[in-house]
Amino acid sequence: MERTPLANRWVSEKWETKGVVPDLDPATAPRVIVDNAASLQIIYCGLRITLQPDEAEGYYMNITSPQPKVFVLWRMGETWAEPHFLTVSYNEGSRWLDSSENVDGVPLPVELVPWLARYCEQNYRPEPRKKTKYATNKDKGRMGNWRPD
């Protein structure tokens, strides 16, 4: 997470997710890696990406996009912004945004691309296309028989 000071009348700082890296030690406490006048960067450990079978379509949409992403849901703690959840599903990331959560999309680490692609290949089955139905003169439709005769 990165905090950038702003010269703004209403807001003094901006928080955003800068990236996601694989954990070296998941039990490590959050630590400051950059602290200067221009920014404060904190690295958090122990967050997991868990794949769920019912989100396979969202994973497929993400992996086939031009720039696959990890979506990070974060909330303000007492002093710092703290990431709470990670997902690689476009659908889940959209739901988080729709519920007014703080969500940032950052590039999916290259080493996770084959893992996600393999999961999609094994678990994603697109729904078959439905046959298009066209109205006929036998179909009363929504308007019913609108002629008065």
C-alpha cells in the first residue's frame, strides 16, 4: 500500500495499492519499506487468493483480458490503509466496487498466470448459447391483442 501526500483543501493524502508479490514469509507483520516526503509504502503479508468454482467465469474474463489483474479490497485502519481481501475474479471485483468498497486493480504477477490459466481450463465451462426466439403472429406478446375489432 502506498500513501501519497496531496496539496488539496479537502483531502491531505491518497492511499492506493501499488502491487502484489508472492509471500516470502506469510506470518510477517506489516512493515514500512519506503518512508520519505513523497510517499510511504507498507508491505502486508499473509493475504491469500482462493479460487472458488462458482467464480470460474470471472477468472476466465480476467485471464483473457489484455492486462490480467489482482483486485485488492482495502479499508482504512487507525493510521494506515490495510488490505483485507484479494481476488482474481472480474465479477467479484465488480461486486466489491458496486458496494462502495475501496478496491484497486494491480497487474497479476507473471508467475500466477499459468496457475490461473490452468484453473480456468479445468473448471470453466461456458454456458451454451440459447436459441434466439423471434415473435410470431401467434404470439400475443406483451401488448396482447391491441386492435379493438
